[in-house]
Amino acid sequence: MLPVWRADFTASLVVFLVAVPLCVGVAVASGVPAELGLVTGIVGGLLTGLLPGSSLQVSGPAAGLTVLVYEAVQEYGLGTLGTLVLAAGMLQLVMGALRLGRWFRAISVAVVQGMLAGIGLVLIGSQLYTLVDAKAPGNGPANLAGLPELAAETAGSDTGLAALAVGAATIFVLLLWPRWRRAAELLPAALVAVVPASAVVFVLDLPVARVEVEGLLEAVQPPGLADIGRLAEIGALGTVLAFALIASAESLFSAAAVDRLHDGPRTDYDKELMAQGAGNAVCGLLGALPMTAVIVRSAANVRAGARTKASRVLHGVWLLVFAAAFPAALGVVPVAALAGVLVHAGWKLIPVRELRPLWREHRGEAVVLAATAVAIVATNMFEGVLLGLLMAIAKSAWETSHVHLEIVGMDGADAAEEAGVTPASQRPVRVRAVGHATFLRLPKLLDQLEALPRDREIELDLSGLRHLDHACAAALGSWAEQRRPAAAGSGGGGRPPGGAHAVRRT
């Protein structure tokens, strides 16, 4: 038992050191007091960490929700943020109780990767301004369009250049430190990057912006009745839905990834969804940031040798002690260093290495991924993800709706006529449709039917169709009706040429 507790204790310290700069950085980037990021991390450790679901993954504020939180704070104010998070947590609890957790695994991986890539692009676009102590113009397109002007202004500003040096040095350390594997196993890169940057800024008294400290209790702002009343607004409900769905998807995909890193108990997705919902409900009551399971902290927890959920609970204890006893320590942290951490985190959200093989092997998936990312940058998180889901559904429907026609009776007609058999003009052409006939393939299907000879009788057999939707059934029936008048107008006995019949399906 002692080795297990020792491993969990050591892992908790590692996760704590990883969590501090990320919690603070996500809060600052979201436009809320830095302490609220620590509050979410504390709740993720002490509450969500105790609940069943996944044993080793760690929850807290995530870079993936930064853009959406920032937009919500700008639109509804900091006071209403708690209400939105509370409602999202309650929705997660309901989804978990209805056992919907496993269904999140059915979401297209391309949409999830596109969502993360879009978040990464927007996060980088906004944090490049923070990297030089400037204010971002606003949404994704505006931020990207303003980058040339930002570069020109920074080149002529001593303050901007000093902040850029701090942020660039932070990114440099984040890129190089993991290559020193033995050292990286002892000290996380984010901590190694931020602490020296803070020390240099403090000693040299550089003119750069630093984290503003309010105190833990002062930062906590429970929602009031007026804030709760804003849930009646359509936009607020859309934000709640976005919080719940994106946080749930990110948490459960993180759980699947963490399960591949260890040999311990597997995740119960429904219980994990309820644990996340309980954590978000409490975060909402405290007016804090929404939480998700975070793969960076979770992977650090597993690599540090954690055996049980005690490691993530203890990491919450260390966060609480730090926030309560040493809040002034945050006041020496340069904002540019945290921006460097988030620029690095945003870049890691973009699946650069996976794009080329994905394009070669599954071009449609690559298109869905890119379209989702671009839509998020151009519009917002909710609309971008919705567009990605619709594209993924349309792509799947297109790929599964294969239908082709097997035509019998067109070849060898002249030879049969010369042999004294039924003349070619009176021999029916048998057409058998095979596959899935949906409206997506209807234009091509009708073009093939219209190309058939109009002076021959057509027998259309639908028994080979595994699926026939209403649009196709109606169109095929209409096509057969259009062929019948030509038959009715012809003289002679038997079945006249030019008709269509035997539209059947078994």
C-alpha cells in the first residue's frame, strides 16, 4: 500500500505544477480573474476527482473552451458566466443519467479534430496580441486581419518588444524542454518556462503587464437572480448547449486517450459525464470557469506513475493551499509568459502531422476537418461545430448511398433478331437496381434511366435495393408513369414498345 500512496503523492505534485500555469493562463485568456482558473482546478480535483468515472484523468479549465468563455463574458458579463456554467453542468448530469455518455464516441473524429484545430487557430490569433501586451480587436477574422498592423506597432514600442521577448523565450523553452527527457519527467515544461520568465521580469523590473491579483474569496462571485433570468435568452441557451456538448466531448475523448496510456480500470463514460456535470455545476455556483478533463494534465498524471484517483484529489489540495496561502505569487507572473504557454497549447491543438496522411487516405474526412476549423475561425464555436457535424453526416450519407443499375437485354439484340427469335424492338430491357437508393444519388439514377432506349419496353426491378427512400420511390414511379403514355398510344397486341412496367421490390 505504501508504494501506491508514494506514487500517487509524487504524481499529485507533478500535476499541481503543470496545472498552476495552465489554470492561470486559461483564466487570463478568457477575460476573467486569474483566481477563477484556480477555483475550477480545485473543484476538478476535490470534487470531480473523488467521483467515479475515469480513475486517472484530471479535470480543470481547458484551453479548448477559452474562446467560447471569452465570447460569453463579453456578451453577457462575468456575473452571468456562473449561470451558464451551472446550467451546462446540470445538462451534463441529465445526459449522464440518461446514459448518453457512450454516444459521444459516435461523433466524427474529423469534427473533433477540426473543432480543436479551430480553437487552436483562434487561441493563437488572440494570444499573439497578449504576447506583446496589446488588446485583441475582437473575433477570429478581425484578429487575423490585424496582425500586420500589430507587427508594425510592436516594432516601434519598447514595451511591446520587451513583452515579445518574454513570450518568445517562454515558447522557446516549451519547445526545447521536452527533448531533455529525464529533466522533463521531473519538472513540467510549463513550469520551467513560466517561473524563470517571472523571475527575470521581477529582477529586471521589465515594463510588461503582469497578472492582476484579487484574492480567492474576492474573485468568487455566485450568480444572482438577474443572472439566472438571462437563461431565457436564446443566445444564452445556445451558449449553455455549446458548453455542455463541447466540454462533454472533450472530456470523453480525453478519457478514451487516457485509457490507452495505462492498464488500470477503464472509464465508465456515463459516470464520467455525471462527474463532469457535478463539477461544472459547483463551478457555476462559484462563478468560476467551466471544466473539462484535460489531456495534458491527465497524461502527466499517468506518466508520473499515478495508481489511483488519490493523485488528482491531492493535486486539488495543493491548488487550494497555493491559492489561499500564496495568492501574491501570481502578481509577479508576466501575462506575456502565460500567452506563450497558450500559443504553444493552441499549436498543439492543430493536428498538423495527421493532415497529410488523412488527405491521402480519407480525403472526405480531411475536408470535414478543415471546413470545421475554418468555420470556427470565421463564425464562432457553436456554429462551426454544427457545420462540421452536418458535413460529417452528409459525407456519411453520400458514401453509404451507393446504387447502380444492372441492365440485361441491350447486348446481342440484333443477333437474336437474325436468329428468328423475338425482334429486338419487342424484347424487354430488364433493369435491376442494386444498393441504397437515396435522394443524394437520385440525379445520377434518373440520368441512367433516361438514357435507356425509348422504343423498348423496360422492366424495372427494385428487389436488389437494401434501402429506398421516399424521394427515390416517388421519382421512379413518376418515371414509369411518363413511359406508359407512349405504350398506350401504340397499336398492336401484346405489350407495345416504349413502355415501362414491373416496378417492384421484394
